[in-house]
Amino acid sequence: DQQVKQNSPSLSVQEGRISILNCDYTNSMFDYFLWYKKYPAEGPTFLISISSIKDKNEDGRFTVFLNKSAKHLSLHIVPSQPGDSAVYFCAALRRTSYDKVIFGPGTSLSVIP
Amino acid sequence: DAGVIQSPRHEVTEMGQEVTLRCKPISGHNSLFWYRQTMMRGLELLIYFNNNVPIDDSGMPEDRFSAKMPNASFSTLKIQPSEPRDSAVYFCASSRGRVNTEAFFGQGTRLTVV
């Protein structure tokens, strides 16, 4: 049973436009969410996170939105750049319970110049 | 800091052979994680250690897999005997504290069992 879902395996966006990557989760006990970015032949790198007490967190071109009632979060990249082309993993955990991180299957983003 | 260092980067072995993957976490990080990435299952947590002690090994697929952390700067993941279905990329990650927020990943070991 997948607790963290990323239903779009891939996404293509034109350079300069907005990229929106979506993530859904099933466990209402999750209280902390993260996005990781992965380039080919490299390990994932942490991108941005959000606590369940917030509904938005912004870091430069990257913004994560959390809708707890819908158990949904999204990562917005504005404006998208070719260097953003990578696989993006959504992850979730129950930080208050020292629980393990559950990763989604990833979405491959291609930003077309 | 050099980051999390994994070796080897690539490993090709025959079915039935023992495989040992190695990891050096970032100095000062007291949590270490082993993940496996496959097309079918994405990133799966196999085991994690806190202060060199295994905390959760429920992700270890079967008894053929074992992991050790003899000290704060070194961990191994061993598969014995290896099988073709073990072929995957294995990542090691480390973080400060017990909870895996903002973990730093190594570059991974691509294992191919033929």
C-alpha cells in the first residue's frame, strides 16, 4: 500500500513557465513533508520541506503548498529552468513519533529550452 | 565536507556471490540510512541506525540482507547470497538527530547481479 503517491511519472514544461508537481498521501498522521531532487547518477538532494502546521513554504523559485484536508501537497517552480530537469521525490514522515520517511515514486520533470 | 561517501559506485557480480556495500556518513551526523531504488518500488528504506544502533530494519527484504555500523564513520550493507532481483541502486544517507529530515545522500552504488 503506497502511503505517498505521485501519480504523474513525468512532466514536461517550457522554460520560464511554472512547473507544478503533485503529491498525495494517505496517512493523516504524517506531520512533516519534504521534496528531494535527483539528477541521473547522483543521490537525491534535499530541496524544501514543510511542517503540517503550515500551508505554504517558499524558498526562492520553489514553493511547497500543503492542503491537509485533501492530504495533498504540491511543489511549484517558477520560473522553470532547464537545470531543474530532474526526478522529484515527495516524502513524508511522522516527525513527532521519530518515524521513518516514506518516499513517493518520483516525477521526472523535463524543462524544455 | 566531502559528503556521504559510498563505495563501490558500480558492482557487477554473479548470482550466489556475496556483495558488500560501504558507506561513510558525514562527520557529526548520528543517523544513517540505507535505501534501495528500483523502477518498480521507487526509494525504499531498508534500515536505519541512530548512534550506531539499528533502530528499524523492517525494510530489509530477507535474511540474505544484513547491515552493520561498527562505528560512527562506517557502515556496510551485505547481501549473501546475491540474486538477480537484488539488482538496484543502493543509497546511503545520513542526517543530524534521530529523525530523517533533510538527509544527505551519497551517490549510490549500482548493483547488477547476473
